[in-house]
Amino acid sequence: MTDLPPLPTTDPFLVAPGPDLDALAAHWAPLAARSPITGEVMRGIDARAQRLGVAGETLMEEAGRAVAAVALAMLGGPGERRQGRVLVLAGPGNNGGDGHVAARHLAAAGVRSVVALAATDVRPTTRDAAANWDRLDGLDPVTRLHLATAHEARLLLNGIERATLVIDALLGTGVQGALREPVRSAVEVCLAARAAGVPVLAVDTPTAVDLGSGAPSDPAVRADVTVTFHRPRTGLLTRTGARLAGRVLVAPIGIPAQADRT
């Protein structure tokens, strides 16, 4: 088997300012060459990895560090970056948790961000996501917001063109039917940002694009780049999925071989 790259948290290749997208894609190419899986299969692999002793918090840390590396590649070198903040739109679950981790690593690289939790609850609903939400408390480069309603989400439309990048960490799997608020309006913020020329980075999948079929719900994010994990996703290789995902990179997160039964 082709040697795999180091995990993102220990990979010297990713040290800021880090590689550009082409170099990063080449670095992670062995994972992109693997056979694709659906989101459902990946959930099984993730669960087996945790039963084998890999903590969910560890998997989230690796995923979020990978997202930060891709974000830095999209932002360009320090002398080339636009002035402004990254907007991280985070859902209530583990996909949002990946976004929280990414914001922390971006802060360590000197990048300011606004992390907006789009959820009716005041805190993320999973343990690992909540822990990483709390870790953002007190970080000067990070501003946290809670978007409990459609109105609060739409307020982000004011000046959205000044964002340097939008990270879509709302939902990691597709959904059936129309999206619920406030996630629906947060997706509209992503779409408005892209229409204004702000690049969009999706975590695992563009929100509302199914990782098995590639079919979108309504509305769905259209990303410039998507970073997914461990193996390519079947849905992002379909015509529709590929159009909505943009350029897809596959990052390692530390899934042991024993868990990787497809």
C-alpha cells in the first residue's frame, strides 16, 4: 500500500504559511486514490475506530486541523491575504465541531474569524463539538455568535462581501426535504457570499448534498473547495455532487486499518 501522509496535527508540511492547494492535493493524493464510500459507510468506519480506542475528540482535532490547512491554502500567503475575517458557519453537531477546531488553528496562524453557531440550542449538541466550542472562549482572533433564528442568520448578509472566506461546517450529511431554520438561512448566507465573489470551503460535503447519491436538498451550498476525510465520497463523484463540491481534497484523520472495512 502507498505510504500515507502524516496526520494533520503532526505534519510539518502543514506548518503556516503552509502549502498551496495544488501542493496540498498532491500531498494527500494517496487518500484521494482510495475507493470511494458513502457517508453511511464512513459513519460505520468512524464508530469502529472509536471502539478500537481512537477518541472522537482526536478524530475531530485531525479533521479540523485539515480544514484549517485547506483554508490557509485558499487564503494565500500572508502577504497576499485580503483584509477581513473568515466566516465559519457551524451546525450543532460534529460537522460544526470540525469548524470550531479549524477556527482555533486559524487563530494560531494569525487569521481572524467569526464562528457562527446556527442552531436553536445555545450550545452544540454533541460532546466533542461542545468541547471545541468552549475552547474558542477567550481567543482574541475569534468572535463567537449564536444564530438561533432565520433573522439572526440573515443579519450576516450585511457586508458578507468583506469576508475573506466562508467555511461551511453546517451539516456533514445530506438531508431529506427542505432544510430547517436557522440552517436554511445560513446556507443562503453561503450562497450570497459565493455570489459576491467570496470563496466557500465545505467541510466533508457542501451542506445538503448527500454523500451517497450526490443529490442536493433545497437549498444546498455550492462550494469552491470541499475537504472530506479518510476516503473519497461516492456522492461527490456524481455529476451533481461534483458540481456542488468544487475541488475535492481527501485528508487523513487517523482511522486505523482495522476499522476500514468497506
